[in-house]
Amino acid sequence: MNATAPVFAGLALLLAGPAPALLSRAKWPHRTPRAALVLWQAIALAAVLSAFGSGLAIAAELLVPGPDGRPTTSPTREIDALGLPLWLAYIFVFALTLLVGARLMFSIVRVGVHTRRRRARHRMLVDLLDQSGPRRRAADIRVLAATEPIAYCLPGLRQRVVISEGTLTSLDDAEVTAIVSHERSHLRARHDLVLEAFTAVHEAFPRVVRSRAALGSVKLLIELLADDSAVKVTGPAPLARALVACAKSTAPQGALAAGGPTTLIRIQRLNERIGDMRVASAAYLGSVAILVVPTLAFAVPWLVELSRLFNG
């Protein structure tokens, strides 16, 4: 029981910092982006659960038996039973856990509210500035009067795929289809929700332990998934040409742009072998292990001990 809290705390620190940094340098996720994204999600969820598990284990240690054998929350009895240094250490870790939990809830709400407000304002603007007129290809597409190639999507209940006049004039029909298919893949899969979750987790953990590698890697993986979806529609060549043209495409916050700093990596990947069942299977098994093994090894004994404490 005494080892539960330190183990959970160490696991949370490992999954919040070193593990993401190590995984972000691996090359295999580019071949199996879906499995890699599941693994990233498992790591993030396990980090949060481990942090909370550490705090709950500390809380159980503070519930020392009173004169009647029932748990007590009297600080004086806790100090008498544990000693002042250990009691202060437990209080500090428990307070840190509460802080992470509060920051996580705050981050989820803040990121969600701010992102949706920005999207709503931008959606209104692109609807007002739409230049497609009778040429509109579909109800969700909006065309802006810009000469440079631009392509991005606005997720949400009223989804939009935004392209520019420069995109339509510089790309042929197959290339436009490829870039629109890429953006619609983001919308169908709700990749924006994945990014929101990782952003909230990233902001919840203290700066000294969190890693930016997770957020950057997840952004790349969802672009790879959208690329794979577009390739199924048009093949790799039209998508590659469209990505080159839209490489400098920018998008407002809350939108998902076709271009960006990872464009070269994505274009090179189109000519490589994609998909590896053995690697994907290992990633899925690793995801399950990351979530299940710590729970079985530490959470179950802790729950048994807590039940004995309350029933004793």
C-alpha cells in the first residue's frame, strides 16, 4: 500500500515527459498512424489516471484509524501516526494532484469554449466573403478571393471546407478533389476533438514535466490519416501536387490547414510503404497494456485496502 502512491506518481511523470519524447522520435508511427494515435491517446489517458491514482492513494494514507478503528481526517492524529515530514510530503503530493485535476477541468472548458467562439466568428466571415456563387461545388465549400493557394476546414456542427481562388486556378480537378477529400476526412473523423483533448492534457500538467512532443506528433498523425483518406479517392500523385501548392497555406486557430511545417514529411511518406499489421498490432497491445496493467497491479490492491479500512 505504501508503495502505491510513489509508483503512480512515477508512472504519471514517465508518461507525461520521457515516454512522449521517446515515442515522438520513432519512425514507425508514420507507417501506422491510426495505431500510433491510439497509443498516444492511451499514454495521455494513463498519465491522467496515474496522477489521480497517486492522489487517491495519498488520500487513503491520510485516513489513519481513529480510537474506534474507523478512518479519521484529524490532522493531529495523522501527524501522530505518520510523522510531520511524511505528513507534509503526503499533503503536498495530494494538493498537487488536486491542482492537476482542477487545471485539467479548466483547460477542457477553456480550450473548448475559446475554440468554438473563434470558429463561429470565422465561419460567419467565410460565409459573408464566399465568392463561389453559382460555381459552388458543394454546400460545405466556401471560396475566398485570395490569389495564393489556401485550403483548410472549420470543424463543428456547421462544417466548412475553405479554399481560395488561387487554389482553384493553380490546381486541376483531381488535385482540388484530393485537397477537399483531405479536409473532409478531418471533419468526418472529428480530428479537432482529438487535438482539443491533447491540448487540455498538455496544459494541465506542470510545465517542468510535460512534453510538447505529444501535441506535435498527434497533429502530424491526424494529417497522415487525412492524407491516407484522400489517397484512396485520387491516388498519391494528385495529393502530392496539391500539398506542394498549399504548403504555405495558413489557417485561423481552431481550423485544420492542408499545409504547414510537416508538408515535406507527408509528401515523402506518399512514396513509402504504408501499413504494417505487426507494428500496428504491437501498438494496439501496448495501448491496452498501458491502461490495464497499472490498474490491475496497483489500483485493485489499493481498492481492497481502502475497503478494508472503511469496513474495519
